Amino acid sequence: MDHNAIRNGFIDFFVERGHTRVPSASLIPPDPTLLLTNAGMVQFKPYMLGEEKPPYPRAVTVQKVARTSDIDIIGTTARHLTFFEMLGNFSFGDYFKEKAIPYAYDLITEVFGLDPDRLWYTIYNDDDEAAEIWLDGVGVPPDRLQRRDRDNFWQMGVPGPCGPSSEVFYDKGPEYGPDGGPVVDEERFTEIWNLVFMQNVQDEPYHVVGDLPAKNIDTGAGLERIAMVLQQKDTVFEIDTLVPIREAGEQYVDHRYGDDEQVDISLRILADHGRAMTFLINDGVVPSNEGRGYVLRRLIRRAVRRAWTLGGTEPVTRVLIEATIEMMKDAYPELHRGRDHILDSAGREEESFRRTLETGSALLDAELDKVSDVLPGTVAFKLHDTYGFPVEVTTEIAEERGVAVDREGFDAEMDQQREKAKKAWKGSDVAAEAEEYRKVLDGVDLTDFLGYEFEDSVSRIVALLRDGESVESLSEGEEGEVFLDRTPFYAEAGGQVGDSGTVWTETGSAVVTDTQFAIQGINSHRVKVAKGTIRLDQEANAEIDRTRRERIRKSHTGTHILHSALRSVLGDHARQAGSLVEAGRLRFDFSHHAALDPDELGAVEALANDHVIENARVTSFETSKQEAEAMGAIAFFGDKYGETVRVVEAGSFSRELCGGTHTSTTGQVGPLIVTSEGSIGSNMRRVEALTGSAAYEHIVGLRTELEGVASALQTGPGNVGPALTALLKRSKDQEERLDAFEDRYRAETAGSLTSDPERVGSSAIVVAAVPGASSEDLRLLAFQARDKVKSGIVVLGTERGGKAQLVAVVSSDLVGRGVSARSVIAGPAGVVGGGGGGDDEVAQAGGPNGENLSEALAAAGDELRTLLTDL
């Protein structure tokens, strides 16, 4: 059975049983606690937590999944991959174990045709209900059902849904390991399906703090592992989806799979990482040193390094990506559409890393020359962290030279770095905060948002919080959070800041300073009570700051217009990676590999303002996510999308999935003025812009400044350029004349100083004060004086602002006889209360006691006479 038959067989089985087919979510999850989508249930998490009402009771998916916790063992085992397809069926408060277990058994034995005598099953230690269904309901042999502890309790490693699980294993046979079931050996007994009975909530891994609103089913079956079993292959790298990519790697490195185990490991890594990088880049991940971008960078660099160690000199990412697209394009047609961007992004990263490999090799050679037996872990870490040189390559090269690498020292440095990164990652904090809100807001329904149509509402106060605790009232001067059953206040999301305004009741009023989601779908109005008292369960009037909202609308529509212009000018790879939409200003982050030159930036701004002047209609409508994607709607970073999504269209040039507030026409955005463009990381750029009155005020400010410059140049604003050019030319001519004058003056002064110098033997002594000279003038004058006397020592000094400056220059013949300008300057420098530095030929010094300059120069003269006499 090929991979398409497995995929379609799974989907058809569950569709026939009332499940809605749901497309795969992106590998970039909306959940801030996750770097990447690592399970099929990620897109359904709000349904399981009760934050959103599921649009269907049952679902079936084939989810793209990326897991890199096992990245270091990829290629060394039969079953581990960083990217794979997760087959899953889900129930949201509908059926539970009583159907999930029989469904799994029927699909495995009847659709996939696996022999029941080769199946084993595991359950959580105390899950007697699951045991009864397997034994009495399905009728599996008791000796094939095993109980385990944490191995059969599923959780994501972060706060959120969790629950006991039951896994199905396939016995590959005695040639693969000892008997005894999966509790003995998971190489022989391969897990093919995990049935999770999602019923609990945890605040940290394996610490259950409560139950979910409903009992849910979340199952996951790796397509590749099922294919390995059905296609009777020893490893996942021999199934039909991976063989073509592996063979592309074989042809690239000119090595045959199966001839050498170490080469085979590299070829498996190339196949796996080639698939992973292709899907990650196409879903919007860009190589960087942080977060998911670092995961992608590591995958690309591991693949390139493996190709490099096998002698590959040409780019390998292109080979792997082309093979992946060809293999997967039928199931994932978006790969073919994104081909050019995928190749470009990976190719640039590979090109950069190949230079790193060459540089790192030279640096490593230099370090190895310094040691005889062990390369310090700190050196290996520096090569890894500063130069991006993999420790595996360091180890291989060192071993070739008979030198070991201190891996303990390296690991200690890595652990320290990981701890810093862990502290910097805020996702777990967000999840913990949300969990606290769930506790205090238990029973509070989702907020009915009215803000698309209304700017005020009559609502009811359903909860009040002060310092995170539920209270009955908030009094004058107190700060807290107000929760309403319905509200016109927009909670910050998708880059758009939260609304501000006023909430008042018959007993008091409060200023709303911000609006945030306490948990998804429940709006928290952050308030300070201005008068009286507001109480729980009161009727309340809620009104947003209308002027501020209007300015925010302009910026949000402006963000869509700017995004469209960037993609038109730079290409479709310029995808949004973040945004901030505020009153009058916006910030837009996007993926691009280079700085925008002035022509590109000008073209983006011009096109954006063309769209503004066009005054096209801005409309919004709701549709299914699948239909929106089929229409070509683009998802904005940071927004969370359910099955029903809101599409915002601006004219014929922009169609976005967006939950924000917008103007009714593009003309209302006002002028859109780009104020800056710059880098915020590898392959990431940021544009900032102003809209509406803020943009107009910026233009007026520039005009006022221009008029001031024109007035100073005694010309009109339209003639500033030519007038300034003429002024700069006159200034340059004057500077050249001044430089020529100063050169003549220094030459004359040097001639005066050396017209009749004191001599000791054949060497001259020139010691003098030069009033008003700068330190640079003093240095140039000293050189000119030395050149005139041919052989000798020149010490010059000046006093400016109460401070002394000194310089000493020694002729080359005297330097050859042991005279040093550093030694010459030391004595005089001490007299003026300072110090100096330099080399044997020239030295400079300074000190705060300018009144002692004459004494310092006299001391210098005495020292020079003695010095030259003793030579």
C-alpha cells in the first residue's frame, strides 16, 4: 500500500463515520507556547480547552508535523524523523474511548489489513476502562495488553490539555529484537498509533490540575511508520515517500545506500532534513539564530555539513528540495507554487554556511596546532557559537589529528546557553498566565465582540479582578480588570493594539487603558476607576475612544496596503513575520534576504500611496478557512483562525485573513509615509510607516524644515538641492585653500624651528612650544621638523584649555641605535600630570596641568642632551 492509499484510506474511513475532513494547519502554530506544530491536536487546542466552540463534533486530518527533540539521533534509528505526516481523528466532547478504540482496531485490521496476531497494545497504569474495552469490547488477547506509567500519559511539555493514552504496536519479528512486547523493546515492537484520551489540564509536565470542560479524543498515527510496516521495510527511509529524496542524495554524493553504515546515516539525514527544510520554509520560517528560525538553520547546516564531509562541493539543498517537491507536490501543491522562494532561502543559507565551514576549518587547524591531546570544550563551543562550526565536524577533524574534544566542557557551555534561551522564551509564562485566568474566570462565557459595527454598547459586568483575584467591586482610584458579556472594545490581536475608552455604571465610572485577551475569546478591560464604585453584575455602558480607534483603523488598513506593495515589488516571498498597528503608526516585519535599496523602498511607498489614492472599497466577510485559502487569502502573523474566518479585501490588490478593524475605503488611510527600513535579524526586515494625520504632520514638519533650510540658503524650497550643491562646492574649495595655507604655515614653522638647531654630535635636538596648535597639527609639524634635520629628536608641546599636549618623533637612524619615542615622552608627560603611548618612532602624551608645559619642555631638552651624549 503506497502512501497515497494510506492517507486516503485513513481519511475515507473516518469521513464515513461522521468526521469532517480538516486541512493541515501551518507548521507555524498560533500557540505562543510552541515553536512548531508538533502534534495534530495543536489547531484544535482552543476547542479542547473550551475557549472556542468547535464547528463540528468530529474531525479527521493529515497534519504536517515538525519535531526536533530527536534531531541528534536522526539517521541512526529505524523510525525517527524531524518532519512527518500525522494521521489523526478527533472528537470534541462527542465519543470517547468506547468508539476510539474499536475505530482504531477496525481500521488497522480491516482497511490496512494488518495481522491481529502481530499487534500489541499499551494503556496507562490505572486506566481500567480502556483495558475493559480492549479486552471485552474488541477482544484482544490479555497477554497482548500491557500497562505503563508516563509512557502512556500524553502531554505537550507545556501547560495545557493532557490525558492518558493507549498505543498500538506492530511486532516486526524476532529478527528485530527480544520478545516481550513494547515494554521490553520498541525497535522490534514499533508504535503505529497513539490514542489520547484528552480529559485533563496540566500546569507543568505531568502535573494535572483539573479536568477539561469535555472529554475529547486526539489520536496520532505517523503515516511514515504505518507505511514502513505495510510496505515491509526495515526503516522509514526505505518507504516510497523518502526513497526518491534519499536517492537524490546518493547521486549527489556519488555513494550507494547500503555500502557503508556511516554513509547511510548521512544519506538518511539528507533525506529527512531535505523534507523538513522544504516544508518549514514554505510555511514561512526563515533561517535565523532564534526560535523556529534557528531550528531551520540547524537542519540546513546539518544537511550541508553531511554533504560536505562526503565530498559534496556543489549546493546540496537544491537537490534535496527539488526531490521533495516532486515527491510531495500532489498532496501539497503549495510546495510547487513556493518552489523559487524555498530554493532561494535555503540556497542563501547554504552559501553562507559553506563559507563558514571553510573559515572554521582554518581556525580549527590553528587551535589544533596549540594542543597535543585534548581540545578544550570552550574552544569547541566558541567555534560552534561564534563561527557556526558544528561540534561534530570539530570532533571528526580533531580525531583525524589524534586529538580528542572535551565534550563535557562543550556540553557545559551549551547547557548554559540553553538555560539563557529558556529564560528568554516567554511562551511558558503566557501559558501559565492563561491557566491562572481559567481558574478565576471559570463559568464566564466568551465575550460577544460588537466592535466591527458599534463603538458603544450596553453590557453587563460578569467578572471583576483586582491583582488577579476575583472581587465584588472596584472603587475610586483602584486598578483592575473588568469583564463584560458584550463589548465594542477590541482586544489586542494580530498586531493591532487594544482599544481604550470608558466604562460607566449608575454608581461609578472607569477609564479603560487597554484591552487584552485574558484567554482566547474573553476580553479583559484594564481599568482605573475614576469615580465612585463599579460592581459585579451591574449594567454598564461601554464606549471606546472613537478618535483613537479611527487612527488605528487607518494604520491597520495601511498595513494590508503596505504588505501588498512589498509583495508586488519584492516578490511573494516577502511574507509577514510580525506587525504592530497603533494610532497613526505601524510597524511591519517581513522575510527578505537583503536591505531595500532607495529605488525599491521608493517603489513600495509609491505603490502603497497609489492604492490609497485609488480610494478602493475595503470590505469584510466570513467564510470557511478552506474557501478563504482557495481564494488566495493571505494569513497575517499572530492571528488565530477557527474554521470560520474573516476575510478583509482592499480593492483588487489585497485579500487577507484578518480579525482587525479597518477603514471603509483605502483613501481614508490618508498618506502612507515610510519612515524607516532595516534589519531585525537574519533574513528579516522591518518597515515603519505613518498614516493619516500622523503622516500629514510628518510631511508638514519636513516642509517646515525644508523652508528653514531654503531661507538659510537664501533660495526657494524648490531650489534647495542646487543651492546646497553650490554651497558645498564653495565650502570644499575653501577647505582646500585652507589646507594649502596650513601646509605652508607648518612648513614655514618647521623651517623656523630647524633653521639653527642644537646638535649633539651629528644629531639635532628640537624642543619647542607651538601655541594654539591642535594635537594633529602638532604631530604633523613634528614629522616635518624631523624630516628637515634628517637625524635627531623632535619634542613639541602646546597648551589648550588648560591642558597640555606633547609629541615626540625620533629619526630612524636613532631608533636603530636604541632610542625610543615612548621613553622620550615619558618624562615630560609626568611633569604635566599625564601619560602617553606610541612606538619607537612616534609617541604622544597629554596631561591636565597645562601651566607646567614650559617646565616639561625644559626637562625634555635636558634629557635629550644626556641621552644623545651617552650614545
